[in-house]
Amino acid sequence: MKDHPKTTRALREANKAFKPVETKKPMTDYAKAQQALHDNRERLKRERLAREIKPRSHPE
């Protein structure tokens, strides 16, 4: 005999619907600083590329 009872389809679907939510660990101060640095670098890169494209599109 099997040690565990037979699971029905409804029970399996209920277990899928109510399985525990994976929570993210809180960010450390270091990780927050790194994320802020990365975000700032990307913002500055977008601004620089926008400045470089602007003069090329309107030659005088």
C-alpha cells in the first residue's frame, strides 16, 4: 500500500492556486546603492545620446 492518500485533480489544482508566494528578500544598503548608481548611469547615457542625436538631425 502507498503511504500517502490519492490526490484528486481538484485538490492538486487547489494546491497550485494556494501555494506560498515567493517573497523577495529586502535589499541591502549596498544593493540599493548599486541599483541607484546603475539607474543614474543609464539616465545619463540616455541624456548624452539624445544630445548627440539632436545636432545631427538638424544640420545648418
